[in-house]
Amino acid sequence: MANTKMLIVADSRPLLMLALADSLDVLLIPGAKVIIPDMVMFVVTEHDKPGSSEMLNWLSAQQDRVFIAKTEEYYEFKVMRRVYPDRKIGCREERAAGEVMNEELEGGVDEIILLFDEVDIKKPPNYLRPFTDNVCCMSASMLLDAKKRKCS
């Protein structure tokens, strides 16, 4: 792979926040593919959350740059939900993102940006760390700030 860059969404909250702010395009970093794990998409669409319809409309217009990744984490969750319908989601979004991250790193991707919730960015979950030098963590507000600085 030649100079590949990925942005992997590790949490539904940044997507919903950016959707409500009409700022989802900030995810479209030049030269980077955006990957949303299926577990994250499930959380976005599970209930009619504020921002979910905006997110889905944006997603349908970005089919060449934004991809939904299938994960074992989501598959296992679906199976478990059949048996235990009230089962909580817990850390499954981040675990699914970690699964995607590891697959991409094994595939030779050059750089990965993990998009976390504002709270999680200060201390990403232990099961995702330590990160290699080509993995960085960002929040939605960090992406927005970077875009503002670039446009100034």
C-alpha cells in the first residue's frame, strides 16, 4: 500500500455531534478513507437519536470515501442480544474499532486516526493501547479545530 491513511470512528458520539453541527465533512481528510465499524453504526441507528438521520443522509452521499467495516464484535453482540435482549453495549464500539485498527495495521496501512468521544480522548481504553507510532487519537472538536486553523 502506498501512503495509506485511515480515519476509524471508535464511538458513535462524535458522529452524532458532528451531524447535529452539520460538520460531518470534517471527517473527509484528503487522501484518507473513513471507516465506521458496524458496531458503531448500530449504536448510531439503534434508536432515533438526534443526529442519526443526518448521519445516514451524509453517509449515503459518501459511499466512495466512507465504509462500514464488519466486525466479530458486532456479530457476537447480535448473537448475545438474541439470548439477552436487554444486554448493554458497554465498550463494544471501541473494541470493534480496535478490531478494525488491528486488521488495517496488519494490512500495511501507513497512518490511522482513531476518532474518540471527547471524554475518552484523554485516556483511550487500555485494551486499545499501546498504540504504534502510526496511530493517533483525535476527538471531533480536535478535527474541527484543525480544519479552522487550516482555513485561516
